[in-house]
Amino acid sequence: MEGHVTYRFSTQKVDYHFGFGASRLSAITDRKSTVLLMDENVHALHGTRYRGWECIVIPPGERFKVQSTVDGIIQGLIERKADRQFTLVGIGGGVITDLAGYAASVYMRGIRFGFMPTTLLAMVDASIGGKNGIDVGPYKNMVGIIRQPAFILYDWAFLRTLPDAQWSEGFAEIIKHACIRDATAFRLLATYDIDRIRRKKEILHPLIERNARLKSAVVRRDEFERNERRLLNFGHTLGHAIETVHGLSHGSAVAVGMVLACRLSETRTGFKGTESVKSLIEAYGLPTSHPFHVTKVLDVLRMDKKRVSREMNYILLERIGKGIVHGLPMDELEGWVRSIR
Ligand code: GLY
């Protein structure tokens, strides 16, 4: 099924093209003034579909989501004589969408950019919302901007080559959306598991579109994260810290972070759904716990962007489908983290 929707953000409208093939790209952006950015993996699997397009290819992996890679991309744009009318299109997962969005936003003080997400995670999360940035040392996304892409083009064919582990990464964010805002999707997810839902295209593709729309609507109402958008950090506060310290994958760390946030919710909001959330997380191939180094995790938490002075905006659940922002004094948060067994 193909579909098209436009969301208007504060300074930019974003066109979402669901279920179109790579050929749609030439209808959206002029080949002569477009540069594609992809990593070596995507280039090896799908590069032939983009013959005739200018293409910058970089090595794969989060460790390349750093300033020196941005410098290389900018150099590549200069070598291709890209002017302010050019468009940079990131074709890939979250690392590529971050790098493309960030490099395009600083090159000549900002050129047009768009995304073709190739992973489930990028389709439902990383390509949406306009936050694009890079890591600095151990600190993830420490430098970046909020600037929306001109378009996001969804080609379901990319999912055919998605490695097994990458599916769970995407479902961690889909489960997150269900927990904070979409009890109906939570019930739908609970009637499947990761192996069965992957194969049901008629369920999977509308589910991806539903998640893209959900996140876009939340971001559109609060683009600069003053209120509602904070809900999208559910599971990410401790999750990010555990990911940084222990090198867990993002999805696994967020899954562990969601379970911990559910446990904290039990005492703060009377939340009763922890076991349902844990079952769903397990059904989608993700861990529900992980031992962590308390002191190192607390060091990373103190640098979290969600901390405001002595308080952390922590996302809790009142019930499945209803997330809330809860201001938690840092000393209380630290006491709770030390007490986790
Ligand atoms: N690029 C991801 C976000 O804005 O949330």
C-alpha cells in the first residue's frame, strides 16, 4: 500500500511517502542537485538502485557518528560543488539520518535534506522529529540541532535485508510508543511476537505508518521538547546511561530502561502493568533486565540533557497508553538507582 501525508512543523513541512520504491526519489528531488549519503553496508546491498546519483559512502557504525565524519561529508559536498540549492539524502539507519540531518543543517548554514530510512528503528523513530546530531566521547547526541527533513521516503524493500538483531531494535521504540500513547497498538503487539509479525506485511506496514504518524503528531505539538515530546524519552534515561556504560545495543538498553521506569511508576503513580510490559518486551526478543555499574551509570545520568538543575524529567506510566512527565529530584533518583536489585 502506498500513501502520502504532510505534517507541518514550525519552520518546515515534511512530506511522508509510505511504501514507494526507490524510483520515487527522482520525483521528489532533482538528481542533478542531490547528493546521497549511505554507509558501506547499505551501499553494498542497495547501491545499484542508485546508479547515476552522486553518492558519499562512509563506514558503518555508531562510532562514526562524530564530528570528523561530518567534516568528511562536508568535504564531499564541497568536492561535488554543492551549493545552497542542493539536497542531501540520508539512506540508512539512525546513524546516517543523524549525520545527514546534522551535516545538511550546518553546510552553508543549512541546505535541504531528506531521508530514506532502511531500518525499522529509523522508520519509526530516528528519521522523525528533526533532532539530528553527533556523539562526543561517551556522551550520545551531545551536539546537534532540531531541524526537520523536507521528506521521508519509506521503501518497504529495505526491510527484506534487515538483519535479525535490527528488528528488535525497532520494536523497542514501537513498544515505547504503545506504552506512552497507544494502548490499542499495545494490544495488537501482544497478539503477535517478533517472528510472526515480521512476516505479516499487512499488519507490519500499517503498524510502521501508525508509529511514524504517532511520533510526528507528538513532535508537531511540541517540536522543541518543552512538554509532550518528553514522553518519547520513556525508557531512555537509565537506558541511555546503561547503553553508554555497558555497550548494550540501543534497543536492549531502552527495553531495560522501560522495565525500570515501570517499576518506578508502581510506587509513584500506582502503575500496575509492569508484567504486561515485560511479557511484550520478551516476545519481541529484548531483555527485561541487565546488571549495571551503579557509580558509572550515575556519572552518565548527571550529564543527561533531561536533567534541569537538581531535577530530572523522568517519564513514568500511569497506565498502558498513558505516559506522564514526572520531575524527580536528582538525590531521590540517585537513591532509587542505588537501591535497584
Ligand atoms: N531524529 C530523531 C528525533 O528527532 O527524535
